[in-house]
Amino acid sequence: MAALPSFSRVNDIVLVHSPTTTDGPPSSAAASQPSRSSDALARGAPQTILFLSWGDANLRHVEKYINLYTELYPAATIIIVKSGMADFFYRTQQTLRRLLEPVVKMLRESGEDSLLVHIMSNGGSKQWCEINKLYSEATGRTLSNAVTILDSAPGRSRFKQTFATLSRSLPRAFLPRMTLGFVFGVFLCIMHVGKYVLPWPDLLEVIRSRMNDPAGIVKGVRRCYIYSEQDDIIGWQDVEDHAREAEQKGWAVELVKFQGSTHVGHFKHNPARYRETIEKTWVGRSKL
């Protein structure tokens, strides 16, 4: 997949947009809304946006979110971290740490007070955990104190949802799709049975726990969960359970439930409300 326009490729999973190096005139969409961008800057806009995409996301789809952020906060540096099945199943911890080290370096230079984190699905949740671990090791501080948007996250290891996730990567042709679907089904059955008889922990439960581990002072830090009951991959009850626990541990939590939108499809379903949610989360209003 080609890199997004105005973004530089750092490595296989990291892309960076730096406004100071962007050439050419602003996009027509951004130019059409100067008052909103100026207003955001006047309120104290984020200087750095860390966008952690969902698993195996097509960059053409990611670009829609990035365009939104460049319109809202044109002076912000935007760091994109991709994720995929490789990060869950066969990429080694050493390799992942090496790929994420440039992200940690950039975050150390920017600081948490001006950082906005946007996490997409379980893939983005896992990358956040890895980045936060590296950041904590390097600085002794945590990214838990950054304003955070969680879109369609985090979920739990359930057969139906996991199979729906894997099915999205299956070929369209009938025979290969049926064959691989059967293989995936058997594999998932083994995995889910293994949760109860094998010694290693459930990865998604580990991710959920690590995301709600403050490891510092988070009292009143803003965190917004965007979700839907129609999401076939992330259960809405699992999102609400995680949000409830986060609130008990000190985060200022907002739950924004969309009606009729599918997994990571909330922005497409209602872009105006999605945009408003991001803006209000950043400025810290009490209700969205």
C-alpha cells in the first residue's frame, strides 16, 4: 500500500505527518473550514496525534481519519502506527519493539500534555500497550495521562467475534473462502479450548488489563469510548465493562454509542457526530 500523501514512511508500520514540512496549498476541505481550525488552535490544540489503526487497515480508509485531524488540528504532528495479524500471531516481541522505538522517541520529544491518542479496535489497543510499555521504560511516565479516544475497543476473546475478524481477510472466491474458513474455525476452537487448559494468559484480557493500569496519576484524565451495538467484532458490553472499570480507577470517562454503525464504521456512519466527539473530548467538556 502506498504511503498517504504528505506522510513520510519511518518503517513497515509507522508513518509520520509533520506540518512544518508539508508542501503545497491546504486541501479544499480544510480551506473551507478555516474558522473551525483557528478556533481549535485558539483553545489549545494537540501538538501531537498518535493514531493507532485497526488490524490490516487499508491506508485509503485510514486517510479519511487523517484528513479529519488535519482539518481540526492543522498544526499537529500526526503519527500513524499500523497493526495486523502479524502483531498478534507471529511477529516477535524484539521486532515489534524495534519498529515502535521511533514512535517512543517522537513522543518523548512532544510530551503528554499536548498529546491526543486515537485507538482503533483490538489491533490499535495492542500497539498502545506496547508503545506505553516502551515509553514507561524510557521515561518512567505513562501514556495513560494522555487524552484518549477508543473507537471499537477493547474487546474480548469470543469465538463469534474472533471468527468475524478473521473472515474479513478471507478471499472472495467461494472454494478458497470455504476451505480457509473451515481451517480458521478449527484453529479458533483449539485456541478457545486452550484458554481453559493451557498455562498462558488470554492476550485480549492482558490488553484490557494493561489499558486500565494507570501506573500513575490519571484522576480526571479524559477518555472517550466510541462504540455500537451493531459491531460484530467488539461486543458493546465488553466496551462498557472496560469503561466502567476505567472510571473506577480515576479516568473521566464518556461513552458515545452510535446507532446502526458497524465495526470501525462510526465515522462513516455519522461524520458530524464523530467529529464533534473528538473536539469535545479534547476540550474536556462534561457531556458529549
